[in-house]
Amino acid sequence: MRPHSHAYPFSGYMSIEAEPSETLFRSPWEDHELFTVAGQNGRMVMFPGGTRHATGPWNETEPRISIAFNVGALPTSSHPNHAAA
């Protein structure tokens, strides 16, 4: 996957069947610093949404399975239980 980032306060993923794999990150604080997180089944990883990241190559015969998500906040007035004034 090509390096990308997300326009949310936080992003993350949960590895379901992701061994052996890795996710590559570019530090949001040190622009040239790269680091990796090894895929481990059952591991959840969260990071600042603007962090550039990509998945490493997958050469297995079975598909890699992960659940990716973004976390943001709705304005209070958008909440279904918010009473209109």
C-alpha cells in the first residue's frame, strides 16, 4: 500500500490475520525517522491521524486481514441525544 495519512485526530487498526507483516510509519515529530510495527494477531495500534504510514509486502497465500478505523468527534449539537435549545 502506498504511504498515506488520514484527516482525523486518530487512526488505527486491529490485526486479525496479519502475521507475518508490518506497518511502516514516518514519525509525526521527526520527519526523517521511520519505524515499523510488526503484525501480531489480536494487536490494536492507534496513532495520530496525520502520521504517514503504509503496509509492508504480503507474500502469503492467505489474505491478510485487519480492521482499520479513524477516530473523530462529532459536535455536541450533532449527537442524537442532544436536546435542541
